Amino acid sequence: MLETEICILGAGPGGATAALHLANAGRPCLLLDRATFPRDKVCGDALSGKVLSELRRIDAVLPARLEAAPVQLPSWGIDFYAPNGRKLAVPFKPNYNATTDHAAGHISKRIDFDNFLIWEVRRRPEIEFREGVDISQHEQQPDGRWLLKDTSGTPVALTRLLLVANGAQSSFARQIGGHALEPAHHCAGLRAYYRGVRNLHPDNFIELHFIKDFLPGYLWVFPLPNGEANVGVGMLTEAVSKKKVNLREKLTDMLATHPALKDRFANAERLGPVRGFGLPLGSKRRKLSGPNFLLLGDAASLIDPFSGEGISHAMVSGRHAADWAGRALATKDFSTPFLTGYDKAVYNRLGQELRLSRVMQRLLNYPWLFNFIANRAANNPTIAETLSMMFLDLDMRERLRKPSFYLKLLVGK
Ligand SMILES: Cc1cc2nc3c(=O)[nH]c(=O)nc-3n(C[C@H](O)[C@H](O)[C@H](O)COP(=O)(O)OP(=O)(O)OC[C@H]3O[C@@H](n4cnc5c(N)ncnc54)[C@H](O)[C@@H]3O)c2cc1C
């Protein structure tokens, strides 16, 4: 059994980021994952600009290294399809130049992106990385340390501080962290890979389709390297059960019949099965720490409730978790009141965005409002540019909360 000061459970973007920041600070840690990397993870595979800035914080060379990797595609914007079928093209940067600018977004299969981070992990002597270790029991000792056991009941590690980054199905987060699955704050998602989808955007815009009969859910088509595409659907779990939606049937049906999709998918080939996974949304503020532990990423329910973005949020929490782990070791204080500083740091960074996205998520219940914005923006470049700026500037996004934004749209200014 390994005895350690810091153990990280889960080596996805949250856990790997925490381990790398700890290594940067010269702090050793044990990193455990039940998978063997490279491993797949059900996801839309879209990397926002925030992922690049988190990579930069780990090591200034990482963004360029990712951009140079053939396993990613740069993406320059989003094509929104409103419920009335109208397409609204929103570049991440207004007037971008795809040959000279750096793209704000990227798309990379998780089997590749997560392995990109693990490749960094493997280079750091401070990180003891153990794969293929499935932790199923966590027992707190009288001295506060956590004893971790695998599925056979064999003790694997005894740690002073546990960083829990084992994803959306974390039993630690449910049983000890108190994060019950709440259908109003949880999304169901399905993903499939395709080859041969026609008319993908030449600058790799990601596509979000808000289809009338499928609201408040949405369908995405994200271009990938080698002419492939990530195609999927997401819907609030509460709405899935209320409306008794069969997501798999709906996905097949929409790809075969929807006017904006059917011709483009007519000759497309699905690669592998349609796979499902849950998204614990950050639409509700929760407790992220407790005695001798911190929750990170999906285990901390930090996914953006509008966009489904969770990779960068996991990385943000990983960075703050490494910081607070260092503080706890320095002061020898692993108590709940002390570690609450971690909760504050994470919500200081992400809280405002999560609240705004909650507001935008609710807009999905008003298809007419969506149609209206799409119609107006299609005829008015200033409005389209305002929407574009919203991806870069949070203050601009604040405008969506203000009635004056809609009033201006109404009068066409
Ligand atoms: C359908 C879908 C689409 C999505 N699309 C996007 C998108 O396009 N962009 C985006 O930014 N986000 C997206 N997300 C969210 C994103 O996938 C997650 O937010 C992100 O993976 C969270 O990272 P994490 O490190 O917290 O957890 P994970 O990436 O889930 O990593 C957890 C790790 O813990 C390990 N683990 C689990 N249990 C154990 C155990 N018992 N013992 C040891 N190890 C264990 C796992 O093997 C895994 O490697 C999507 C999610 C879904 C479901």
C-alpha cells in the first residue's frame, strides 16, 4: 500500500491538471485511474479558448504544442440553427483571419486530448501515476487520512488529502460529498462518431441545432480531423423523464428526417456505437470540499448548463485544487473550514459564467425568443457581432440578462 500526502483520484482533465500544477510547485502526488491511457470518454470533444489558457498556465509551450498536433482541428465559430431553421453564424472573433490568427476553439477526440495531458504527466518525476486501478471504497481514518481500496477490497493508498476527480459517476461525490443526482441540474448526453457528413463548415464551425420538437434539448455536429464528425444530443434529465424522450430514437430520427441534416447524413457512416453519459451541471452552487478532501471537475458538478462545456472547468478546478492542497500542506490544516477557501476560489472564477449560462439555458424553453434573435441577427450585422463578442467577453454576455437587449432587438438597433 502507498502512503502519500496527496492522492488524486481520476486522471481526466481535472485530475491531470491538478497533478501537473502540483509537480510545477515541486509537490509529489499519487495519481490513480481505473482506465489505461489512451482511453475514450463520451464527450462532444470541443475545447474552448479557456482550455488553451489553462494549458498555458500549466506550461507556456503547451498551447502551441496542441495547435501543432494533428489530432486537433482549429474551430473559428459556431453555426446556431434556430427552431425556425434559420442559421446564425457566430464567429468566435469578429473578422477573423483563419490563416494568420490563432483559433479561439479546437476540437479533438478525448482519447487524444486526454492522452496529450497524460503524456505531460508521464514526463514529471513528481507524479506517481498508476493506471488500471479501480477504487471502490474510501474509508476515513481517525486521524483524518483517507484509505482507498480497490474492487477486491485490497488497500491501495493512504493519503492525507484526497483530490476527487473521478468524473460524473463519482461514488465519493455522491456518498461523501453529498452531490445527489438532481434531474433539474443534470443533463443526459449521447455521442456517436461519423465519417462522410457533407457540408461541414470550411473553417470548422461547430454546429448547434435547436430543433422545435426536441427543445429544451439540442443536437450538435462538431467537425473532427480526418473528415470525421462528433454528433450527439443533450437534454436536461428532468425534461427527458417529463417528456418521456427516447434520446437514441430521437437522434436517429432527426439525422434521417430533419431538413438541415438528412441530405448531409444520407451517405454518412457511423463509426462505432452511440454511447451515453451524464453531465452534472453547475447550475446550482454546491459544497466542493470537506474533511481532507476536495472535489474537482465533474465530480464537483461544474459543467456549464448552457453549452455543456466541462473540460476547461475541470482544469480550472484542478489548478485551484493544487493551490489549496499546497496551502493545506503548508499550514497542516485539512479541516472543512480551511478547505472552504477552495470552494470560494473555484466559484470566484466560474460562478458568474455558470449563473449566466443558467439564464441562457432557460431561454431554450422559449423557442419564439430564439427565432426572434436569429431573425434579427440575420438582418443586422451589429447584433451578429454582439453575439460573437459574447464568446470572448463576459460583460457582453451580461447583456442577455437585461431587458434593454431585447428591446433594442425589437426596434432593430
Ligand atoms: C455527451 C457529452 C458531451 C460533452 N461535450 C463536451 C464538450 O464538447 N466540451 C467540453 O468542454 N465538455 C463536454 N462535456 C463534459 C466533459 O466531458 C466533462 O466535463 C469532463 O470530462 C470532466 O473532466 P473530469 O476530469 O472531471 O472527469 P473525466 O474526464 O470523466 O475523468 C474522470 C477519470 O476518472 C476515472 N475514474 C472513474 N472512476 C474511477 C474509479 N472508481 N477509480 C479510479 N479512477 C476512476 C476515469 O477512468 C476517468 O479517466 C461533455 C460530456 C458529455 C457526457
